[in-house]
Amino acid sequence: MTPQNPALRLQVIKIYKELLFLVREYPLGYDYARPRLHKAFMSQAGVDDEEKIRSGIKRAEFVKKEIEALYYLKRYRALRQRYDKID
């Protein structure tokens, strides 16, 4: 991707790194999630339209929130399971 706006390129790289960091704890494993993340970003590498890039960034932010929600739910269930056994 070579957008005219270098700020967009930095945003894409930033969200890619954030997602890469999040998939370290992915339930199916890092080795499962990393190639899929890379493939998803590389499939959009040729996009030059700034609006499409912005919509891709928004979609990546949504995916990031979904992954975070998955982790919070996993953590909540683990804590709930521990403390429900005490009763």
C-alpha cells in the first residue's frame, strides 16, 4: 500500500501491530491467528483510495474491540468459575 497520505500508512501499521500484539493470547493460538492477520492486511495492500483505507482501518478497530471483548469474557468466566466454587 502506498497511500498519498503518510498519516494513513502510519495508522495502518499501528493497528496491524496492535492486532498482532492481541493475537498472542488468541484461543486458537498465535500460529493460527498471525498468518490470517497477515493475509487479511496483504489482501488490501494494493488499495490506494483514501476512503477505502479509512474504512479498512475502522474495520480493523472493530476487530480489535471484538478480540478485546473475547479476552474480557474469557477472564470473567475464569474468575466467575473460581469464585462460584467457594460458595
